[in-house]
Amino acid sequence: MLPTYQDGELLLIYKSKSINKDWEPQRGQVVVVKEESGDTLLKRVVALEGEHVEIRDGGIYINDKKYEDEWTYQDVTFWAESERERSKKSKKIGFS
């Protein structure tokens, strides 16, 4: 999450047992994701539900429009929930 957060920086995170059903992620928001391995990661929301995302020509494209922002992306990972209606557990899909 460089340059937003630096290695060794202390972060205070509110932990909830479940995601509020009314919560909607916002583009640019930083979220905490727990991998199946137990690792905890910080990730930035770049696309929203229903949007088409492509990585091409060194950029991120959302619905065929190049996503311009202040952050640099290197090792991109896509995250989505499987069985969204029944589960709140995040799954890693796509590539990293």
C-alpha cells in the first residue's frame, strides 16, 4: 500500500465479525482482507460491483475507460466474494 501506508506503520482497524449488509465500498477506499492462509492484507477498491475491469497497456481500464488516480499499481490482485448472497468471506480470483 505504498505510498499511502509505510512498512512498520501502526494502523488502528475496526474489526467487525460481518460486513453490514448496507455497506457499499467506495472507489479509492482502503479495506482489510484476510487470505485463507491467515495473512492480513490492505487493498484499495478500484472497481465496483457490475463494472468490467481490464489490465492492458500498463493501465487499469474500467468499462473501457482508463482509470486515472494518484496511486501506482504493480502486483494487482482482484478480490470478490463467492456465493455473495450466502457468504461474506472474500475470495481471491483472477491473477496476482
